[in-house]
Amino acid sequence: MRTADGDARNAPADLILRGGVVHTLAPGGGGGTATAVALRDGLVARVGDDREVLALAGASTEVVDLAGRAVLPGINDAHLHATWLGAMWPDTLFGEHVVPGPAPERPLLDDAQRRRAILRAGELAASLGITSYTEPGLGPGEDHGATGAFGTSVAELYRELAAERRLRARITVLWLFGELDGPSDLENFLAGLAATDGATSDPRWLRFAGVKIFADGIPPMRSAYTHHCYADGVRPALLVAGADDAEREANLARMIVAAHRAGRQVGVHATGDRSIDVTLDAIEQARAECDADLGHYIIHGDLVTGTQLRRMAALGVGLDTQPEIALRTRSLVDDALGPGSAAAAWPLQAAFDAGVSMCLTSDAPVLSPDWRRQIAAADEWMGPTADPRPRMERLLRCYTVEPARQDRAASWKGTLAPGMAADLCVLAADPLALAPVELPDVDVELTMVDGEIVYEREAWVATAETV
């Protein structure tokens, strides 16, 4: 493994960015006190003030003046359907409407189209400062799906692109053995779990982490699995196959336990409080049998309760959520579940207070992949705060530090401490000096992955001073 320590710690850097503000987001990282960062061999070599970092400047070191710009760890979107996004962009399911509409009919008909969609999504991600993302659900359950964006062939194309070094971001994949937003059954799940190959040439660029399971739907469609009826009397069932509620719950639990036994991470799409209870019971059972923290997590978790959040923290279960969906659908949730129901949904502050590892995600192309919008939406949903700076830093961690933990990669990415991966983005202004509502208007100037530039804004190229 490469290292920026030991005998080479004072070797010349490849690149130094200085004269700005560097937010390492590392424990004890000094907040905004750093003004420069040095990169060497794809790793962070040093972070500090200009003087101490410029000590690593050698004859071949490129030194760039940030002119007050801000450096952050690379953004990690822990739930982004990139292939589908590449086919649909600039359209999204929500668009400018309150409710998601039908997806534009742009099916990916062959591998050439799928390959182009992956590469197009990579370009878009790079332009937004995204250096890692999770493709949450690829596999045989969608080999004949209408979009052509989620089948086994997409997983194989990711392998090819990784081998060709064409990826612009680090990719985590979850296998899918049922239908997207649809049914699954225990038999096919177990067969898929036994048959899929997760080997890759470099897991730092492409890693098949585990499996995704759709437990239920969403509250506005009255398909979230809840402990109580909807306002109109609807009582939905789990999406997992079974003769009745008890058998469906048992089959969902068997899927989760089987994946845990196989050493696979599990991401469960669960929005209703009852589906979350079933999921947590199964994870607790799995950990009682084999107490390994595999980073299991709840996807969406719209109706998660305070009691469930405390259980999640105790079990090491994370939460991936989308605050912009909360803002857009609150009236629909009230219509479905009764007035005032949305006010108790998506309890972001309670998740922080309980110590749950929470990732903010886009679910693109359901929403735009622009992480700045999700942070602004989270702040709006949480309400006013006396001091926006600590909240902004905490929300930034939900797009950097916490997704790295979910990826089981916190030891080497997600912060800008020496020895960590040189994955970063440069913003035109310091986000910790802004109100979150202002963040979507701040330009991404530069994106680097593994110490290599994958995106430069034209204005950056014109104004960044090399010294």
C-alpha cells in the first residue's frame, strides 16, 4: 500500500493547493484553520498552513493558488442510480413537480448504450464534485427490466470500465435479486446470493459490497408497510413474496440473515415503521448468530421512529435518506397518513441525536444528483438554528465521512488527513461561511480522484494561478 508517511513523508509533493481554506472533516482536523493541502502519489501528503505545506514543494511540484476557495473531501453519494441517470439526464422523476412522474421512455437497449450512460453519469458526477457513489441495485432481478439500466450486464460493464481505467469515481455496487421497486422471493434471492461473483481487480475503484432488498414502497403511494392503516383504510403488504403478512415478514428476515451469514452488506429499502421493525429484528438476529458489523443500513426510512433510531445506533445500522423528498412530499404524506404525519417523518435531528450514521443521498434520477440541494433541503427540514456552521459541517459529513463508513472504507477515504486518498473537490466559496440555503449557488471548481483531475470548471482554468 502506498503511504505518505515513513521515510517518504518529506518527499516533494506532486501538487499543492494553497491560499484557501481546507476542511479535512477529520477528527481534530482543525476546522477551517488549514489553508493548504499537498498531494503525492494519489494520497494526501500534508495539510496545514501555507508555510508548512509549501515545505513539500520541489522542482516538479505544481503549486496552485486557491485565491480563497475552499477544499473539501470528495463527495460520496451513497444512493445514486448512475446508469439510469445517464440515460435520463437532464430529466428526473420529480422534475419540477411535487410528485414523481413516469420515467421518460429512454430504455437502454444494448451494452453500447449502457456503457455510454455510465460514462455520461461519470462526467456529470465529476462536475458536481462527486468522487464516489453507490449504484444501489444491479442484477438478475432486472435483466429484463423496462429501463435496461439495472441488469447483470450493467455490473459487467462496470468491471470492464474499471479494468480500462475509464471510471471517474469510485463505485460501490449492491446486487439486486428481485425487481426494482417491486417483488422478490426467497428462492431467487438465495440462488442469486450463492451465484454472484463480487471479485474485482481493484476494490478501491469498484466493489461489490452486498445486496439490496425492497421491503416496501413509499408513504405517498400508500405502499409503505406500517403498523396502522392509512387514512383511507388501505393496509399494504411487504413486497417480499409470501402467503400472508407473517410469511412475508419471515422471508424478509431470512433474506437478511442469509446475506449476513454470507458476509454481505445489506441495504433495505424500508419506509414504513413496520418494515423497519422487521428489518431491525432480522439484523439483531443475524448479529446474535455472528456478531460482525457489516454496515447494514436502511434506505429512505421515511417513518422511522425515535425508538427505532436508538436501536439502529446500538446495532450499527445506518440510514440513507433524501431530505428533498421530505420537502416535496409532506402534503402527500399528510393526505395518506392523516394531518400532521409528515411533521414526525424524516426525523433528521433525532437521527443525529441518537448517534445513527446517516448519509444524505440524491436517489438520482429520482432527484437531481446535486448534493448541494440535499444539504439545503436538510437544513430547511430541520428548521432554524442559532449557529448554522456546526450544522453545515455535520451535513457535509453526511456526504463524505458517513458514506465512507458505509462503504467500509473510512480508513482510507472520506477525509483529507495525511495518508488518505487524494479525493477532493474545490468550491468557489467556503460552505462553512454560508447559510445552507446559499450552498446550491456555490460553484464546484475542481474535482480530483486518486490525485488526478477529473473535472475543471472553465472559470477555474482561467483564473486559478499556478505559482
